[in-house]
Amino acid sequence: MTRPCQAIDVTSEDENDAPDTGETHSGEPECLETDSDETVESRRYGQGPGRPPSKKQRILAWLANRNWDVVSESRAGELAQVFPDCSDDTRRTALLECGTPLAPLIQGVVQDTYKHLEATLGALLAEYLAARESNDAPRRQLIRSVVIHAKDHTELAAHNPKTHDLKRAVKLEMALWLRTWLENPPLFPEWVELRKREIFPAPTLSEPAPNSSAEQMPVEPVDDSA
């Protein structure tokens, strides 16, 4: 993600003693070196001079030069062709961090908060229903595969013995949402509203109800997207 530039004000002890531009104190012309575009980009994305940017930082720099209003599926395909040495997870992480809006199938299922989980599942549902309306079975299967991948990743985290109890409760609840979506996508919006009323006192997802199965669940999950 692009970091804001930070100005550095450097002044001499006495402005009258400062040498003219292009000269040293001895009066000899000074060779002024300028940073290359590559050096500027590497510093912009967190790498110091002499250190090559990471794969994710290369992708972020490339995306910053595209000026896209949205990353569509075709544009994501272009990115994959430009960076064939980067994994799908690396490309997706960079896309999520770049700040440009993503098409639903590119964004996938975001699980850093319940709100984002519901929103991204809703966006995928709209794509799924459109594909069903147009009798596009391969696209429907592609959308389901995105949700299945998220479910498998979430269940794996939930059953990891090293996972903290609070995080495990969050992951188990999210896995339930994902399984419900897969069982009957069109019914998911109605189901999730009922589920939220069951485990939370208000639709704002503020605090879990004391007598709910989510009693030990934090207000929002820890920062961990699948």
C-alpha cells in the first residue's frame, strides 16, 4: 500500500555560509546524484537502497502505475500473466492491500470481520444468481469453489491445536456461515439475519448475547483473512 511521503527539512547552521547549488565549499563543482525511478519505487514500498523489492511490493508498484478504477477479472488475469512467478495468495494479498476496488470473484471471501464476511458472501451470491439466471454452470461452480476454499481454510484454522480459544470460536462461527451459504446460497441472506439476532443483541454486531453459543466470541475477529 502506498505510504505517504515524508518531507525532511535540512538547514545549515548559517544560510549565508551555504555553498551555491552545484558547488562544494572549496568552489569545485559538485556531482549531484539523483535516484533512479526503480530506487524511488523500492523506497516507496518499504525497501531500502540496495535491497530488491519483495514479490508483493513489485505487484503493488505495478498496480499503482495502472490507475485502474476497479480490478476486474480480466485485469486480474493480466496481472497473473505479468507476475507468473508469484503465487495466487501473494497476488491476492497485494490486490487486497492496493486500495483499488475488486470484482467479487477477485476479492473472494474476506474474513477479517463478520461485516466483511457477510458483505463478500453477499457479493458472491449476486454473481452466483446471475450465473444461474444465464445457465452458466461453469461460472456457478467457480463461485462455489471460492467459498469452498474459504471454508476449508477456516475449518483448518479452527481445528489447529495452536489456535487460541477465542479465535477458534470465531472461526467455527464463520465456518458455519460458509457451510450455510454452500448448502443453499439464495437462502443465506435470510438465514444470516436470523443468526445474527440469535448470537448478537443488535444487528450492529456489537456484543454477543450472554446466553448464546457465541458467548466467548470477541466483538470482531482478529485480523486474519482466508
